[in-house]
Amino acid sequence: MLTNRKILFGTGETPAYLLPKMSTRHGAIFGSTGSGKSVSLRVLCEGMVSSGTPVLIIDAKGDMDGSIIKGEMTPEIARRIPQELRDSFTMRKFETQIWCPFGERGLPINIPISDLGPLLLSRLLMLNEVQSGVINIAFAVAKDENLPLDTLDDFETLLSYVSYKAPDYRLRYGQIANASLGAIQRGLGVLKNEGGDILFKRTNFKLSDFVTIKSGEGVINVLDATELIKNPMLYSTVLLWILTEIQNQFPELGSVEKPIFSVIMDEASSMFKNTSRLLATKIEQSVKMLRSKGVSLWLSSQQIGDVPPPIISQLNNRILHSIRAYSPQDLRGVKAAANSFRQNPNLDCVQEIQTLKTGEVLCSFLQEDGSPSIVTKATVLPPQSSLKTVDEAVRAEHIKQSPLYHKYTSPNWWEIFTM
């Protein structure tokens, strides 16, 4: 909810406000399953678009599309709204575009293999250093000889070509082992079976289609990842690709009064698993670069330990739901989360984290001078849009009414040519 040009996130002894100007310092939401993170993500999303910032939210659970329907003022929701906000808090729907990497439950998003790049493809195929070197050689050959590299079929053809020409390429590019080529081809076969042939292909997708403002408000872009999340490596690859594309395509803006775009990533911990040192460094650099491009990044996960310390240090706005401690290791996670806040002498964070009710959080947002506020306990406001599951027919009709529907669902000239 936007009030006095600030995003009111929660209420309590001290209202919890997020300043749009400070949201480019990024943020994090942590909490155990069932603690209410999804509601917090929705409230954050609605507040951002109300302030005029378009949002891309990665929906791993399938519960973010309720923004297309006006919320219902139930007694339970009414109890969450303080008396002083009753007149100004209105239930409503929001301008929303629904996307889907496989095109089954939203506007399709496709990624050419050439845009994915050798580093992300090597991680996706879980290759070792030697095999990754062959991937780099293949990409270099495709660039130097202007070979097509959009689909997995293109890449398989490229590998066959590189294998045939390996003796000629040895002096220019280095050794190309047949064993490495075989391992890569096997990995590509598995990737095809998991939907990679649908996701990776030539596209007319433009990142700028996410950055849309209507009537002074940002548009919510829901990326339905309910199928994608079944393959965590593929899911995390798409998240990393999004960060890379933003870094490559968005201009340098410096300090801004509010973000020009915000990205909210659920189940973000998958990005940091099985990453090489080189990729980890590139992720850290990408997160740093987003601020200068006027982009706000929010990561959501269960434990603060799911995210590497160099990334955590850049997530300056923090929201923490309850974390259950059933073991010494869990308790260490609770203490780490408590110590990540600017301490409040009147609040025992370690105790509070373990006893927070659903909808209650500990939070700290950056203040006007850039310093973090002391940690406070707050009750998250309810979303203004619907929390109910959207009927499939309503969802399908909403997607068809999108102004981008024909752009992304009509065959393009290259698709017609290859039919």
C-alpha cells in the first residue's frame, strides 16, 4: 500500500515503511515454509507497482496470479487492517501480465542458446572444468564462423561439426576430447527430455516488455515457474539469465528517486548451488551493477544461510518470518538471522524469530540517510488483490486479453520457415 510516497508494508508499534528510493539497495525475505512469505511477496509487489515501478515476480508456487482479481474484505483480512487505515485501504486488482517459460500457463518466454552463454550452459549441464572448456570452444567457433546457435538442435549440430573439425581447430582453440563431447551430448539429451527443447529457441522476446507503466502505476509481471521449479538447475538458470540480461541491456542511471524496475525471486537459494567460483563472482558483480541501473532486487528463501555472505551484504532491506529451530544447526541459522539486523535493545530477536505467528515479521528498512532502521516487529498488511486460487478459465481469458498476446503466440517468420 502506498501512503505519502512510501510503501507501507506492515503495522505495529512503529509502522514499517519501505522508501522507494532506498529499494535499489535491494532486499531479502527469509522464513520457514508456511510462515507467510508468499503474502509478504505479494504486498511488496503491490506496493512497488503502486509507486510506479514495474515488477517481475518469479512465482515458484503458483499463488501470485491473484493480482488479476480484486481482493475480498473478509473478517480475517479486516482484523489485519488498523483502524486508522480502514478508510484508505481498498481492495482492488492490478494490471498484470502472466508469463510462462514453456508457454503453457502464460505468454511464452524463450531463450536462445547464444544468449544463455557458455558459463550458464556449462552449469546447467553440470560439466567439469575440461568439459566446460569444450563448451567455450564451441561458442567461439559459432561466433567466428557465424553459425546458428538458437536451439538445442543447433548446439548438437555444432558439436558434431566441432568434432569433425577438431584436428583443424586444435592449434587455434585447444584440445577437444571426444570423451568431453560425448558427456556434453548426453547432457543435452537429458535437457531435451526435461523441456529444454521448448525453452531454448529463437525468440522475439524483449526484456523491455516487462518494464511497462499504465496510468502511473507499474505492471506486475508474473513468471509462472511451477513446472520449471521441478528442475531446480533449470529454474536457477532462468533466474541467472534474467540477471545477466538486465545487466547487459539496461542503461547506467546512477541514483534514482525510485526503481525503474524491480525483480522479486522466490526460492532464490537454487541460484547459488553447484556454482563455479567464476560464476559466483559474476553473480556478485551482477547484483552490484543492478543498483546503478535503477533496478531493485529481492531474494526470498527459507534461511539466511541459503544465500552467500557477499550477496547478503548487498541486500540492505530485510524481512524475516518465523524460522523453526529443531536442531543445533537450525539454532545457528536463527542466531545468524538475528545478528543480520541492526539490534533493538527492547527486542530479543533470537526468541522472537522462533515464536512469530503467521503474518508477523521482524523487519528493517533503510532510512532516508541510508542507514538501516533498528529491527522492529510488525504485522504484514494484507494484499489488496485476491488471495484465492484463480480459476483456470479466468486465468486463460486474462492471458488472451493481454496486449502482448498476439506478439508472443503468433508464429514468427522463422517458425513458419522451419515448419
